[in-house]
Amino acid sequence: MPILAIDTATLVSSVALATVDNLLAEITLQTKKTHSELLMPHIVKLLDMAQVAKSDLKGVAVSIGPGSFTGLRIGLSTAKTLAYALQVPVVGVPTLAAMAYGCPVPGVILAPMLDAQKGNVYQALFEWHQGELKEIQPAIVTEVTAALESLSQQERPVIVMGESAVMYREKIEQIGKNLILAAPHVVIQRASSVAGLGYKLIKQGVRHDVMGLEPLYIRRSEAEVLWECRHGVAK
Amino acid sequence: MENTQQETRKPCLTLALETSCDETSAAVVADGRIVLSNIISSQIPVHQKYGGVVPEIASRKHIENVLPVIDQALKAAGVVLTDISAIGVTYGPGLVGALLVGVSVAKALSFAAGIPLVGVNHLEGHVFANFLAHPKLEPPFMALVVSGGHTSLVHVKGYNEFALLGQTRDDAAGEAFDKVARVMKLPYPGGPYIDALAAKGNPEAIAFPRALSGKNSFEFSFSGLKSAVLNYLNSAAQKQEEINTADVAASFQAAVIDVLVSKSLQAAAVSGVGQIVLAGGVAANSGLKAKLGYECQQAGISFYYPDPILCTDNAAMIACRAYYQHQVGDYADLHLNAKPSLKLGAREAVT
């Protein structure tokens, strides 16, 4: 019995069906079409092609961010509602960790980066140690050039992933040194990785409340930040 | 025999979601007219300190609230998902990020439960709130839709046939209320405070302009009026003159109401309909209800308006609209997208 996995954190739209040890199906598109229109039709097609009935789903894993606020909300609204209506569990999977999970290379630092606008990125650092994914640095918002310069000071090779790695390809090549741009099939989010890490989290006993699960925004809304600046509130 | 059959017939239940602005709402309505539940989670306190709705914060609140609100709506109605015949959802007009939460949830619900999906126009929903408040009301009628984002006159010819006679060229009536209230340092949203203050003032104290009041012109404009009120307040402040805030509120409100009422009556006369219904958030304004009610009575026209709870954004009105679309098979498919500038009466290609 498979779970459904969803990643809509960026312009990539990816949905997958996977059992604990087998990837049944995955649709991953980078066509810049809106998630709002296409996500549900993709899920329907995926189930249809894999000949899996919706009633056979035993859970839903969803990429919870950081990433595009609207993209995350479309993914989470869909995932939570499917879990609620089909009465199956939902598990929220951190987006950057799922990306690193899809690139199991020991001896290197994995640096997924997603656009946080105005020259900033959401970034976390990971490594594989004895077959386990370890987080070296939790997700932060950081200025992209400074982040890349800092990574180039590391002794180990660094695999840079995510939409911002593609966006700043020239900068990465210019710095050179230990920085490696991930290959196209690894550089983007894949729902199959969300499913894989989702199973791992479930095995570790992680359970999320379908009613309360929210995106991992990292950032507050601009209006909140501005209001606090104006009113001198330190938070 | 037929009677018995009717009594045992199961009612047609519509479940609807409304997330177009700052209220997260879900409702269950029976046979399009009977509200079984109407759960509204308001975000007004959250947005108050910003003096208006912050779209990103509204979207964040919607995703927090939407499933609990749906669950409560089903439980309060004493039904389960499998009892529902159609799922309605507001897909426009409104804030795009806010609409997307409702649309995404409704599509997933429709697919998971195998229930047809109906995309509902928020403004048509406001008009249909009157069918919930007045079980005997039937088209045709003239509808005046007034809210924070809209001011429109609509000839409702049938349950699924509308003709837009005119709308605002600039600010909506409710928007003018909010802006004037903000300058008068009244809390957000300002409409109810102006209404209360106006009741204590003289509506003829200050002659504020009535725009586009030409005969048989059904377009509105409130930005000139708004500027006139702001200029009046600013120049008084500069000259350090004391102003009577109740008179300002009353004179401003009278200018808005005069235009709304005279155009509604003209529109009804031109279209040859004997009923006028009021809809939208500003339909809760007591001054507007009183004046329009009085003028309708003078003209021999029946006048309807919804209860205050049905004037605010709520999902019961969306469920009512969805019922009548369900009756004619007007469904959306799973490609349904949010349309932030959807026009009233427009049937956007949703398939």
C-alpha cells in the first residue's frame, strides 16, 4: 500500500506514489504552469497510471518548506484535505532535508538553496554519515553570495542544489574551488525524496496533526516585520 | 402518495467554503435555502493593528483554520461528507493567495470524497444570501451589492441569469467608509463606527458631492467624495477649527446613501422589476437600510436585505449559490483556479 507524496515548494511540481521500499510512480514537471491548476489533475493522473485507487493510499507526505509561501500552501491544503477526507495520516517533510535525502553521497556537504527573494536564499546544510542523513545547519535565510563564499571555505566538496543553485550557476562556476552544482535530476525537488524521508520520519515516530499542520515559512510576512520596525517591538 | 414521498425525500445538501478575504468559513445548506451550519472564523482582530487586511497574513490564517472550520460545519449540521451532494467554493473575486487555500481544499475534498465541485462567484454569493434570509424570495429582482471591494447594480433575472447594470469606476462604497474612518481615527473596519456616529449627527451639515448622479447612469464613483471629506478634515485641522465628527460622519454617509438609493430605484424602474435586494458587507449599514427601505415603500417596491451575519463574508451564501448551480449542472473540474478579478455574472471557462 503506497503513500502519496507532494512537493510544490517552488515552480517544480512533483507528485509520487511510493511504498516503503519501492517507488511506484512519479510525475515531476518544470513547466512554470501554476500549481493551483495542475496539482490535483497530476495526482489524479498519477493514481490512474499507477493503477492505485485513492482508497488504497495509506498516507500523505508533503513538503512543508521553506519555499514559495503560495506554493507551500497549495501543497499543504491539498495534502491535508486528502488525508482528512481519506482518513489517513499526513506527515510534513522539511523541503531542504528531502532534497538532501535524494542525494546520498558520503564525504561531502549538501547545500540545498531555495529562493527567498532580493538576493537571499533559504539554506540548510546536510551530510551523510554511516548511511544516515545528518543536519549540520538548520534552515536559515541568508544572502546568496556570502553563503556561496562561505561554503567555498569548507575543506570538503559542497554539492549546491535547488532553484537558487541553478539561478546562481555562474557565481558557483566563478568561485569554483570545492563547489559543485548538482546534476539536473538532483538539483530540483523530487516528490520521491519527500516520500522516502516521509517514511523515515514515520518510522521514527513522527506524527503530524492533520488539522494543525502548517508550512515551515521561516520568515514572517513583510507587513509584520515592517509594523514591528515602526513600532520598535523587539521580538 | 406524492406527499409521503416528498417527506421521506433526502434533502440536497451543499457544503461550501469561503476564503476570499479575511474570514475562513464553511457551511452546510439544505435544498439551497435552509442553513444547517455556518461556521465563520473571523480574522478581524489579527488585521486591526495594520488598519486593513494584510494578504499574506490572511492566507496564513486560512490554512490554519480551514480544516477545523470544515470539520465543525459538518458536525454542527450533524452530517458526514458522504451525505453531501455538491461542494461549492468561492474562486473569485478576492485576494489570490486567500482564494487559493479554499480552492485547493475544495478540489482535494471533491476528488477524495467523489462529490461534484462548483466554482462560486463571491458577489453572486452575497446576492444569494437573501434567499437564505427570505425563503419565499424569488427572481427577478434588482440587487445592490455593496462591500469593501465592490459596488454593483445587478439585474437578477433568474437563479442563473444576471445582467450587470453598472459598478464603481474607482473606490467601492465600503472602501470609502474605511478610508474616511481611518482619517477620523476610528477603529478598523470603520463602517459600523461611521454608521453609529452618523446616527447622532446632521446629514445636511456639510454638502459633500454626489458623483455621477445623472439620470439612468448606473456607474458609481466614490473617490471624489472620499477626497472631499479628507480635504474638509485636513483644512479644519490646519485652521485649528473644531469639527463636529458626528456631522461629518452623517454628511458623508448621507452622500453615499443618496447615490446608492437613487440609482437602485432608477435601475428597478428601468428594468421593470418590483423587488430590490441589498447585499454585501455594507448591507449591514443601518442608515442605508432605513433610507432604501423608505424609498422602496414610497415607490411600491418590495425591499429585502439579509441578517447581519449573512451580510459578512460567509460560506452559507456560497452553499446557497452552489445549490442553484448544481441544479443546472454548472460544475467545475479539478483544474479550477482562483480568479482574483472575477466579474459578477461572468462564467469563466473552468473546464
